[in-house]
Amino acid sequence: MSKKRIGFVLCLSAGLAATAVSGFAGKSGAPKQTSDPAGQEQAASLYEQLGGAAAIDAAVDLFYQKVLADSRVNGFFQGVDMNRQRAMQKAFLTFAFGGPNNYKGRDLRAAHAHLVARGLNDSHFDVIVEHLGATLKELGVKDELIAHAAKVANSVRNDILGKNPVDAKPGQNDSGAKPAQNPTQSQTAPLLPPYTPPTPGVVSNNPNEVDKELANVWSQPYSRYDQEYLKKKYKFYPSNIAFEDNGVPFETPSVFTCAGCHPQQYEDWQGSMHAQAFRDPIYLGELTLAIKAVGEGIRNQCEGCHTAAATVSGQGPKRGESLDMSKLTDLAKSGVSCDVCHSIKQHTHWETASHEPENASYVLSPGYKDAKGNNVRTKYGPFANYDGCGGGFHECVESPLHLRAELCAGCHQVFHYEEHFPIEHTYNEWKKSIYAVKGIQCQDCHMVDIETHKRAADTFQKPTRQEYRHYFNGANFTMYFLEELRAKKMGDEKLAANAKNKFDMAVARLQAAADIDITPIYDAKGELSKIKVRVHNKRCGHSLPTSLTNIRQMWLEVIATDEKGNVEIRSGFIHKSGPKKGSLDENTYIFNSDGMNKHMQFALDPWEIVTFSRHDVIPPKGYRDVYYTTMGDHRTHKVTFRAKLRWRTADQKVAEKLLTNQPKGFDLKEIYGLTEVPELPVVDMVDKTVTFSTKGTPSAVDH
């Protein structure tokens, strides 16, 4: 089927607006009447009652404006010639309402089969009916006519969605309306049943009558996603990962495989967050608790990103058995390995339940069999193929995707396993930023050294090819700290130095990410009333913080003292003892999120969070202002104000919970030499001190 037919179902419903005769006919005169051979009067064709071609044009154009602006369904129109689509649909509707037949279309069920295969379901159909109602409302159509139009729209639901009617009477579908004929079934009869006016004596806009009609149409039981359909569509659901299994195995990175030809890239990758993806104890603690809470099925969502190659090839942790890290294959332990990223053939971001990148929306294809049945490894990369590329070990395929943020998006958008709420949506933060506008991609900041990153963020100048490295470096310095301990425990000083370098790089990125301004605010009497701290997101191409923002902690620690050292303001400190040891004081201003579960209660665990009750992060190149009220005696003296912007991976107690819930075969003492959960390291991103007087010129704006 050609692309021009993709939106057929969506505009079919648009035309059903025409059943609401008075919505248009009232503007051009009363409906005409004709007589049949028996002398009985019949209503004029809907086409005529609507006002002809002009009315059809208006309905279709307005409807498309609404549909194309709705992210729930507009993905079905990607790549479609909309001018041609509108013209085709207007011809269809003209025929449908009894006008001139210039439409040559296919059977509804067959015409929409490819869309059903792409995920078209009842939720999408409901969106279309919703826009149909809104279109008719905007055009001034009466409510009872809208209800009739909706009923007619639902009469073709089963055909469009490829369903067999359940408990439907002969000649009817489950909406109770007569099914509309397909144009290929009858080229003479109108597509839609004639409109039946309200019963004489009943007020047409009677709210009780209208509500009864609408109850079965506009207010159907709400179901956000068809879980059973998604489980059938995605083998590893709730992960969206897909696998072209042509019998060619994935390779584990080693000196005998990837490192043999790419030693620098291999060394960069070692100890990186990609290499540690499936042996990160913070992640493993979350995974262990998630399995206990919601069952083994959640593993697919997590492992589809953290060890994708092993998951799709059956070399990951065995299903039906307790997670035992001591039994993992080398491929599983390698996490996000060379073969994961370089086997990504395409993304499927628009085909997910949310029509956004989420939960590993990729297709992995490590190779194929040649004509003789030999394995041919295929590696996708950002640059053009050349003679000798792959050294006889693999083929090289140029992939523009590998130069774009969409390569990273599928695993840096973590959505709830059922409700598809974006718990982590780093890609979307970037997509709506000035970095995306300027063409700076994820790779331009996270696959380069710190100085190149600063240049890219400050000037929007892309790195040269020679400047790209496989560091995949971000803010998770805690894991590099643990990786250094692991390497030293193994006696691998080279790997320990590698991890320490990545730790230093992560700290440097955090310290380059933000800046703060401190400004005194004086009231109308010229007395110091507040102190404003403006926090800038200086060099992050996504929000600050990002990722699991309900877990990450970025906060302000401030202290204000007078000339004698008396403390006037203090907040943001970490309790050093007692039951609150390791936690921030209650008056701390923290940049993060509060999760909410289905019962609108506070939730911390990702598998429970279906929305945020608070989401206080700083957008790229943006800022947040925080105000501190002074409580001094306002005598003329100096105040010294110190503000530190601080960062740590998680609250100490959260870290303790996760690190003490490790799966079988993962012993912190054996791996890292830890006998207890250490105090999480804290990075001071910015540290500034300003001294000013308690008397000054009244501020222009006193918040």
C-alpha cells in the first residue's frame, strides 16, 4: 500500500462529520426534499444537505489540523503527502455522502491492515472520534447530530481495526449502528446510513437525550494502552528491543575481537558506564527490588538496555530462575558492548506505545548468512565504507543514525512498564533545547574529552572526527569510584588508572555544567530583605539534573554570617550523626522530582511512578532563582553569603537500601572490598562567596 493511504482511517472519521446536516445546511438554507417513485418524501443526499464541496472541504481541513497536532496519532502520517491525502479523502467523502463518485478505494479492512500491524488500535480510534466531535462542535453542529456521527464512526471500528465483532447482531456491530458499506462493496449506494431526525416533540438539545447518546460513544471505559497487543508485538515487552536473528552471533569485546583492530576504542570503553551497565550495583539493587515487587517480567525492560545483546540472543540471565550474577555469560557481563551499538540497524521510536523513543526501541542485526551459508558480520557506523573496512572480520555499513541523538534515545528514555510515563526522558529534554536547534548531538558532548565538550556547549561547534572517543562520560562519578576499587581488588592497575581518569572527567563535567549568581535584594527602606541565588544550566544539553531525577540529588548549601561570625541563614547541610545521618536537612532547596503512584501518593521506586507531583529541574541554557529571607537586626553591617551547588548520585539511605539488596552472586566485599556501604561522595559543582552590606539601594523588583 502506498504512503498516501496511511491516514485513511483518520480522515474517514472526519467525513462522518457530514452526518450532522444542520451544522452546515443551516448556513445555506433548509434541506431539500425529493420524492421516491411511491410518492414518499426522502431527505436530500447528505452531500447536498451539507452544502456540497465547500462543506466537505471545511470539515476535512479543520479535522486534519487537529489530528496532525496530536502526538498520539500524528506518527501515522510521517512521510505522507498531505495535500494529496486531503484531496483523496475529499473525493472519498463526496462519494460517501451521495455526491459524485470520483473515489476508487480499497476495502476498509484490507486498506488498514498495515496500520494495525504498526500498532493502530482502539485508543487511536478513540482519539480520532474525539477530534471528530471537537471538529463538529467548532463548526456549530448540534449535540444530537454529533452523537449520531460518533455512532456511525464506531460502526466501522471493527473493519478498520481488523476485528471480528463480538456478540454483534446480524447486520450490526457492537455499537448498535448499521455498519457502513465499503465503496468497493457498492458503487451506487451511499456509504453512510441516512440521518434520522429526533422524535417529534422531543427537544433536540435535551441534555438527557444527548447524554444518553454520548455515553456509549465519547465516554467509553478508558484504557490507555493495550497490554496484550503490546506483548504480542514485542517479544521482549516491556522492552521494545527487536532482533533480526539470522544465525550470526554477537561478539564479546576482547583482544581477540573488537580490541584487536580498535585498541583505543576498546580502552575508552573499558570501565565506562556502557561497560558497567550490567554490573552497576545501584542498578542491580533496583532490578532486584523491582523483580520482588512486580515480578520477573520487569527484567526484560531493564535488561533490554543494560545487556541487550545477551537478552535478545538468549545468553542473558535465565528466565524462571533467580538472578544469579555468578552464572552470567561474558556477553551478558559486557553490558552495552561494541556489538550492541554497532548492530543497531534502525530505530523504532515512532512505533512504540507512546510514539516516542522508549525502553530500547531498536532493531539489532549483527549479521546474515551469505549464499554459501557462511556468517557475515555486519557493523553499522557513522562513516562511509571503504576498501578493507572491517579487516575481513565484518562488513561496514554507513549509518547516519550513528551520528544523531536518536541512536541514544531509546535507552535514555525510560518509561513506566505499563503506563509508559517517562520516568527518564533525557532525549526529549535535548530535543526541545537550543542544542538540538544548533545541531549539537549527544555524541558531541559525551564522546569527547572535557575541553572539547566545553567548546561544543559554549560555541555550538561540532567536534572533528579525530576528537571523538568512546568515553560515554557523564555525571555518574560514583560508579567510576567503585570501578577503581574493583580494578585494584583484581590487581589491574591499568584499569584502575582508567577508572580514575573517568572519575576525574565526570567530576570536571559536573563542575563545568553550572554556575551561580548571588544578588542582594533591598526593600523600599533600603534594608536587606532577601538574597537571590540564580542557578544556571550552563553546559548541559538536557535538563540539570536529568535521568532518574527522583533519585539524583543536586542542591544548594548556603550559609550567611554577620561580621562577628553569627549565622543568619543556614540550609543544605548533610546530617553527620543520629537517625538522619547522611540525609539533607529539611530546609534544603533541592533540584529534583517527586514521584507519584496510581493512588496519587508519593513514590520513589521507578516501577511505581506514573507521574511527577513536582519536577524542579533546570532546562538547557536556562536558570532557576532561589530566594533566602534574611532574619538579621538590619543594623548597618556586612553579611557574608556562601553558596555551594552540590551533587551526589542519591540520598545516602536510598543508596544503602539499593546496595544491600544485591542479587545472588554479586558480593560487594568480594568485588569491591567493601564491608559496609560507604558514604556517597559529593561533588561541589560551584562554590561562591559574596560579601555585601545590609543597607543599600532599594531593588527595582522585590520578590
